Amino acid sequence: MLMIDTNQAMMDSELLRLLESKTIVIQNALDTGDLYFVGSVNGEQINVGIELKKSPSDLVSSLGDQRLITQLPRMVNEYDVPYLILTGEPDLINFSTNKIQTRKGKWQDSSFHYNYLNAILSRFELSGGHIRHARDTEHLVYLIISLMQFWRKDAHSEKIFVKPNQRFMGWDTIDDPMLQVYERMGIGLKRAEVLRKEYPNLISLIQADPKELLKLDGFGKKTIDKLKKIIEG
């Protein structure tokens, strides 16, 4: 079963029709995202959310009215596994101006630098988000059904770094990228701050002797074993 936001269903009747031909679809007002379904990892229920953006039109307009920069953090905070799926033509860049191009009859520069979009999407991925691209509506439907099948197999390896029902700090409350990385290793903000101070980059942490880590405040064998599994993975 797949839940689709009522506004999205009204705006894209073709998407709704194709989805209904593949699975049970329920229309409902979603506070965050355009699509939602329940998956499973190692027997634990997870919530999977999908935000849809048509590229380049909707993507560029969502930069202009600041929707994208507010929607993606909400996706991360609301869902265990958040996705952003871009549908349509890939981003085109004018390399002489570093501007994202949009089509208004013909291709032309938008107001936004590619670096700005890349920073937003990179932060989304750093916070646990996933980004996919679909050519058209039919491709989008197959992608959505494939994601539903994947997250419902309930046979995932424990190596998949997903901790169901764990809520991390909102990315708007953590300005330091490395503090964000360490906090999302599941060790808590206090230990993440200790790591950030002692190991300002991942290379220094990877090269650290486990005996050194044991000397850090709040770090026991279980925490160090968790870090080791994440780093080796």
C-alpha cells in the first residue's frame, strides 16, 4: 500500500493512474513529502517518504521560493528513509556562468548557481537522504514500485546503516559538517563533540588507535566497536 498526498494526486493524474495499476494507493494529506509507505529492516518497521520534483522547472522554482531548503530537512526529520526523486531532464549547467539552466521556450540561465543547489542536496545526503532520478512518469512509477519491493523484503543485511526510529538532531541546529557526520554515527551529540574536537576529519579518526579512543570521555568498548563497524563498512 502506498499513500499519496492529495495535492500531488490532483496535480499529476497520470502518476496516480499508473501507480493504481501497480499497487493499492490511498490519497491523504501528508504533512511532509508527496508519497509514503511502510517498510521493514531486520524485523523493525520503518517509514519511507518520497519528495517529488520535476526537473528543471519545479526544481528551479523550489529554489526561488525557498521550498527545497525547508522541505528536505523536514523529510529527514519525519522519515526513517527519505528520498528526493527528480523527474525529467537532468540539471544543465552553463559552465561559463556556473548557473543552473531552465527552459522557458529555450534554455537560459536561472538565478541560481549550481554550487547552491549542490550544497543543499549534499547536506540532504549527509543527513541520511537519498536522491534518485527518473526520465519520465513511467520510469518514476517503476522506480517507486522497486523501492517499495526493496524495503519490504525484510531480508536486509545488518550492514545497511539504518537504525529504525532513531531521530537525529535537526540539521538546522548543527552548523559544523563534521559534528553532523559524527552525530549521525549514532553515538549522540555529546560524544560527537568529543570526536570532533580530537579528530577534526575522518582520516584522523580512521587512523586513530582504539586504545586512544578508550581514553576519551564517554567512550567505552561498545561505542568504539560501533565506530569501527561503521568505518570499516
